Amino acid sequence: MSKKTTKKEGVSSQQEEDLQLKVNGGDAVWRLRLDSAARAARFCSFVQQLPDHWSTVSDEVCAVLCVLGYECVLTRQDLLGLLASSGQQKTIPHAVRVTWEQKCGKNSRFESRCLSARTVLALKKTSSFIDWPNAISSTEQHLEMVYPFLVQPPPTVVLEEVLLDASAWHYLHLPACLYSHIRGAISMPSLPNTVLDRLNAKDDLEQGTTDAELDPHSELPGAAEVERVQDASMDLLLDPPSNGAPVFPKKSIGLLKSLCAVSSNDAGIRLSTHLARASTQTKLTLATNILTGEGWVGATLAAWVAHLLHHGSIRKENPAVSTLSAYVGELLEPLANALIRMNKPPILMMQEDWVELFESLAQEGTQLRGASLSALHLWAIRSFGCDPMPQIMFAQNGPSHHVRGNVVWPAEQARAIQLAASASFDERVNAQCTVMLILGCTGLFRISELPSLRTTDIQATREGVRVAIDPSRETHGGKSRAARRVVYLNEVEALRYILDFRDRRNMESNFDPSEPVHLFGDPNKPQKLYQFGLCTRMTNQILRACTGDESVSFHSLRHTSASDRCIQLLTEPLAPTAIAPLHILLHEMGHASPTTLWSTYFHFSDFAIRDRIDKVAEVRQMNSTEVGFWLQEPSSTLRQQLQRGSEGDAAGFYLKRIDRAAFGPDSNAHRPAQPYGLSMTPTPEPSSATQIDYEWILKGLSAIVSDLPSSAICSRLSCTSEHVKRLCLSIQQSLQALRLQRRHKLSSLLLDTADVDHCVRWAREQLDRQGWSFQTSRSEGIRRLHRHLKDHADKSFPAARAWCVMYSNAVLSLEDSIAIISFLRTLRDAGFPPQGLVVRVQTLASDVPQLQHEQHIRGAITAINAITIEALGTDVRIEQVRPRRGYPKRYLLAGRTAFRGGGAAASAAICMRELHGILFGLHVLHNITKWENP
């Protein structure tokens, strides 16, 4: 397979004498020499004859010969690096791995090999302290005598000839990408030993871990405020941007700088101490309010700063605040200007957009710019699926070209999915996090592509599930429409959960094929996502909790899936298809070239190299004499065991014997590149421990009046049918309280023995008569009151009782002064503007004398002013209206905006439907709370 790449600095001139990397039109191929075939044949003969030398050379020379023949080393430097690092072998299930660093001029690259069984056994025979350069010299002397078809005397150093021959031979047996890895033409993103240590580590996390327990930073003072800013920023970024030009977020930048600023006396203060300060927490609270007024640019800056405050700097979890302050001061204005110039929110950026952004930011700046960009780059990877860019990752760490790989192992994936089912008190958040993790574990998704998914994008096929990715500005962003593609999922257990969640979203939304709904949408707000910023943060926390690795994020799942698919392409026989499997994989990843795939996403290259070399016939051939040498057993005994065994393949039988001796007995532990099936828990039912709060009540009332069946209401509210029935009975209690004030009863009664469907029908009929609205109001005053009641619901029940006393014929009577004072004080505490209130006073009948009429109006105004000044500290607007039958003499109305000018307030400016709806919801909450806590 061809490889789109460029030749990195550091390929030796000696390598260039043999196979050369030629780039033409973006396609890279390895150009052969005229004598490459002869060289490959000569090395093939050498590999076949190697077993004849084991008993005639020293242990050190035997080890060097094994490395030359079986470990894919093509330079003297790599040979010495592997042997020198062999003392730090990493043993994993059925493999032994060695990693070393090779200097290439000013740069360096990292190499990794999984050793063959012969090499492992040969190294075991050697002593602990070996002079490997001397051993290599002894091996050269031996090669001068035994290397086949070598002209005597050799025209050059014999080892260099052998390595050139090895290069030609490996080129014949390795795919182009693996050959490019070992030649250094592309980087080898091998896994660090710390990642391999997690491979089969025991999982000590308990079932039922909560959101706070998942995040090690949640115990820090101020962590909750930082998380709110982070979630609010991400939610704002996910909203479709307006058509207007983005504005420079002056207020946000000022607040964010002050948030990270410290005085000279506190230069060494740590982040945890800084967040514990009351002044810092106040600023964090203000940040959420300022964000809504400065658009997506301000939200982007706030999300990055919140990430810094939550996770610390690149190298330290609890750094000095002055370090973060330097990052923020260095990058906020340039980042804002660059985003405004590009006019593309991060959720819409493609990889080339990220490259353009970072290149523009890296062109100028102080010496802190590199560290600041590294912190910004890490945030972009975790939050939006930006592909890692080594030139940014290592801007401050020297010239190393090593890309640190990371994956999430199968046991960790299964544990993450298990934890997601109970990580939050909100069942819908748990369900969304579970689906997000399943999609990440089984597909090749970026985190930024999930918000745009709609239920119609997920289709069941005969082979599995087809997921169409078609993001746009109208569907919560993504990688823009240029990233349209199809991802196929075929993990049986995972597919059931994904399809069940899709069907749930369709059911609770009264699905109409002409108006598909968002897969992660809010059932009560069709154009909004349901706390997706929180779900993004929680999935990352869950993955870090399950792996114990702070560098793991949702993007690591994309690396894992890509690595698994790559190893299948390179090591398993593939059925012939009309489309090259590599091109299918690139399409599903959204990449136009395999360069990024092989150099950044493929972390099992050393395992693939081992597999391909071990399958070569000359390497596999093995007889009883050679096996007897490695196992220190008589060859006759081995032949007898072969005859008694059921294996018909002698080479396979002998290979298993030396593999067992080198790597230990076979175990059930998972090893890298081993196929696996994702274990899944059953689809959870809605929680019976649903947290019933004020917001839940309003959602329930809205769902009841939306003509939905009880099953859909249960799905919307993430509860059982018993909760819905209890809600309906509490609605009856609240309506009875209102009817007692108005001295007439309900048309019918709802009994405790009624089924849930009858309860829903009854409650819908009663609420329809009232005409109240339980949706978010367009009035800023009502929204303020709604937020106040949500935050102080347990202390606002007097306002609900006062409203119940005042309520009369869909208006608020002012006859009870105690109730009206309590009610108005609640409005004042909520920040409801007094200019948005109007009191209407009914005039007397037309036959009443004028003097009596004036006295009536004057007395009413005096009484009203006394009450409003006592409750609000100011007076409100008063209007005279003609007598209205059934209405109280004085009643209160609330407006959508402040009333101005003369004349009576228009009926369209009144928002009593929303006011009555949210106060009725508060009264219902009071009843249902008494029900649960009698």
C-alpha cells in the first residue's frame, strides 16, 4: 500500500544508497535498486541458515544474530540501541517489548520492537552485564566467515552489507507503512510502558461511583464553580451561531484575566488555594452570566480557561496560579482575534482549520507562547477531537519527534460503560454518556461530531448499524459539511443499546420523519441539546477514572478504534472487496490521506511488525534440533511429543513450545492487537430513585399538556410510571386548593387506584382548561423568577401559598395584604423589575356619584402604594378599568417588558400564562414533597 508522507530528517546516507523514498504527486513509494532482489535473496538464505549457528557461537553472538535475523533492525545504531535497552524489557501477555531512542542529527525518534521467542530465549542465556559493542564486533567476525555469497574479502564492513540486505528482504515482507516505520520515514507512535501497565490491571472502582467521585479534582474548593463555567461554555458553543459577525469579547477577557490574576505577594500561590478564595468563586459565578452576552468567541475563551483551572498546566496538576496567569495573558487576545478573523467556532473546525489557527498563533509572541499553545492544543484534542500535532505538542520540550500514543483497553472500556450507567443523579445524562462511550468504543468518531447526530442518521442494516455524519451549522456544528461520511458499527451488544436509545428519542419526541430530532437532544426543547457540555466532561472523567491516566479523553477512543482496525488490515486475511479496506477506513475516519493514520493513530506498529515477520516461511521453519537447543531438551523427546500430539503441523507445534518457554503459559489476559468483543450491561430501566425537583415538575407539567402517552412522559422525565401517577395526584391537590379559594369543586376526582394512563388523561384535561404555559418564557422578568425559584425552591413555598390565596379567575387578587406582600417580596428577590408590574383597579358603576368614585380610586391607590413600597421599595403602575363581573376589585398583572408611556397596557404585553404556570409548578412541588416526606 502506498504512503502519503514526507521523508523526515535523519535517514542516514547509507540507507539512501539502498531503497529510497520517492514522493511524487503526494504519493510516497519506496524506489528499488537494481540489486535489491539479489540482496533480499542473500538475506533470505542467511535467515534459513541461522539455526545451524546457535550451537557454534557464544551466547552474546547468538543474541546479536537473533536480533539481526528476526527483529527488523536496519541500522547499526538501531542494533546497538535495541541490545542496550534489552535489559529494560517490558513483559506483557504473550510478548516482550523493547523501546529505545535513536538520535538523528538534531532530532530524535523512538523505536519499539516486540521480540521474537528466539531473541527472548537468547537474551536469557546471556549475563546481566554485556559489552554489546564488543559483542557486535565478534558477530561481524563471525559473519565474515558464514554470511552466504559474500565476496571475499568484503568490499565494505560486513555488518553494513547485512543490514542493507535486511532492508531489501524486509521490504518484501512488510507493508509499506510498517517498512516506513522501521526506516524512520514516518514516526512510530508506540505505546509508553505506563499505558501497557494498565493493560490487565485490576479494577478496584466500585459500582455506583458518583460524578464527584469520578473526578479527582472535584474535592478542590471552587471545583463546582469551574465545572459550571466549563459546562455553560460548551453548551453555548454547541448552539447554532448567529449570522452576525462575532464580536470581540472585551468583558470576558477582562474577567478571565482577573480570574487568574494574583498580586506580587501571592506569586507562589497554588491553584487549589486560589480557587478556595471567595473572590475567585464570585468571579466564576459572574463568568456564566457574562458569557451569554458575548457570543461564541467569549465562550471559547472561557472554556479554555476553565479547562486550565480544572486540570492545571501541561506538567503539573496543581501549578502556581502565576503560571496559568501567564498562559492566559499571553494568548487570550491573540486567540480572540484569530477566531474572529476565521469566523468559525471550534465545533465547526476541520483539521486544516486547527492547523491554520495554531500556525497563526505561533508566528509571534513571547517565549511563553509555546507553553500556552501546548495547553490550548491539549484542550482542543479533548474537547473537539482535534488531531494531535507534534509541532505544537512539543513546542516547549525540545526537538523530539516522538508522539506519545494512548489507548483505552477493552476492560477499561467495559468498565467505563458500566460506570456511565450510574455516574449521575440524572438518568438521561447517564444514558447519553453511555451512548457516547459506546459510539467512541465501537466507531471512529470525533467528540465534536456527536452533537450533530440525528435519529435518522442511525440506520440498522443487515451487517450492523450505519451512522451517517452530516454536520452543519444548523445541526450543532461538527467538522463542517466537508467531513460528511458514513461510519459502520458491527459490535452486536453495543448496537442494541444504540438502537434502543434512538427509538426512545423518537418516541418521546412524537417522531415525525420530516422533522428528525437530535440523538442527544432535550425532549422538552427540540432545538437544544440536553446538557451535552456536562456529558462531554463526564465521559472524560469516567475514562480517566477507569484508566487512572490523566491524558486519556474521548479522543483516545478514536485512537483505540483506529489502531484496532489498522492491526486487522495488516495482520489478518481480508476478504476481497470492491473497495480497498484502507480507503474504507480512511473514509470512516474522515481523512483524505493515510499519513495521519499511520503516524499518529496507529499505536500497534511493533506488534504488527512482529506478526508479519513471524508468518514468513523462513522464520517459521523449525525442527526438533533447534527447539531442543532453545529448550535444553533432547530432540528425540520432542519428536516423540510431536507424534503423540494432535498437531499435524510440526512448525506450529515447535513454535508453541518455544513461545511458552519465552513468554510463559497462555493466559486469559488481553494483549494488544488481540480481537475482543465489548461486554455490555443490559439496557437500564428508568431510575426508581429519580430526583424530583422544581425543574422536573415543570418538565412533567409540560409533557402532560403535550398530548404524549404515559410511556413517552416516563422517558422524558427519566422516571417510572409511579412517579408520573404521583405527579398527577399532586396536580389534583394543587387544583383543589385553588378551587377551595374560588368556592367550587373539580368536575371529577382522581382516585389513588386509577392507572397511570387515566391519571395522565385526567390531568391533561384539567390543565387544558387553565391554559397555563410551562415552557421557558420570552419575558426576561419571568426567566429571572424561574431561575430564582429553581435555585431557592425549598425556601419559596410561601410564595406558592400566597399565589394560591391571591389566585382568582386567572388574575392575582390584591384583597389579602399579607399574601400580596409575601408574593411581591419573592418577585423582588428574584430581580423582577417593578416597572413590569401593573395593578388594575375596577371603577365603580356609572350611576355612582363622582365624589364617591374619586374617593374609591384615591383610597385604592393609597392602599396599593403602601403595600408595594413596603414590599418592593417603590410604587408600581396603576390603571383604572371598567367594572368586570367576577374579577376582584384590585388585581395584579405582570408584563413581558417594562411598561412605558400612557394608555392601558395591551393584552399582548401581559405574560400571566407563564407566571401562573411556574407558580403552579412550585405549588405542585410543595404537595409532592409533602407526599414523599409526610
